[in-house]
Amino acid sequence: MQKILLTALLTLLPATALAGGAGAPPMGPVSTAQVTNNSNVLFMEVATMSNLAEIKTSQLALQKSTNPQVRAFAQEMITMHTQAQQELRALATAKGVVLTDQPGADQRLQYNKLSTLSGAAFDAAYKTVQVSGHQTTLDLIRMYRSFGTDAQALAYAAKIEPVVASHLAQAKALPAN
């Protein structure tokens, strides 16, 4: 299980964290997840990247979509994921864990793709990103809850699991065009 969580984290880690070497952009504070294999820390890091991706792509949806249903969903995602991230950051801070301040590399690539689209094409791609992101996050939460050891991180996961499941259902119900 820890290997699966580590694989998920490596998939989502910011590219600059993996690049290193000459010419790499200067990095801010190193997140704790970049220097540990602790499953509880890895869960918090991946959940952070998910929250940040939801916020950023939803802010983009408010700029690009004219569909009232998409815009309402996007506003709800910004509100809910901002709240979830504040709670997660407070938990991490209390434990001395430094979390990333940006979505993972693949999430940023999805954002870049979304930023090139408009109209119905944007709405369809945003729906796809939201369904995929929430399904991945829900799978991560369920996996973590089966083997995590930190009582507070497990409580956070238990609290957000039904919310993420609801967001997934809402995302699936978005118009495709």
C-alpha cells in the first residue's frame, strides 16, 4: 500500500522537485513529502495537491465558462477545497509537516490545457478533469484509510471522503457540452 501511495505522490509531485540540477528554477521550502516515505505525510501532500488543483482549475472555470451549472460547481469547488486545504494545512503545521504550495506537475499540465480552451470545449474538458481528479482523490482517501496510522489525518480523511464522493457525483452530472 505504501508503494501505491508513493507512486501516486511521485506522479503528482511538482516537476521542479524532481528536476534538480543546473538551470532548475529556485525552489521554495522543500515539502516534507519530498524527503520522507511516511504514508501519513504522503497522504497529506497528495491531498494538498488535489485541493490546490481543484481551486486553480475552478478559478479558471469562473473566468472561461458561461454555463451557469459549470460556474456554480466551480464556485462550490473553490469554497469547499479552500476550506479543506485550510484544515489540512493547520493539521500539517501542528505536526511540523511542510506541504507543497502548488498542484502536481500533471495537474498543472491539465490546467495549461484547460487555459487554451473556451466555450463548450472548455466545459467538456473541465468536466473530464473534475471527474478524474475527484475519482483519484476518492481512491486515495479510501486506500489511505485502510492503512494510515495518524489518528488526526485519518479523521480528516474520514471527514472529507463523503464530500469528495459528492463532488464526484456532481462533476459527473455537469453538462458535457
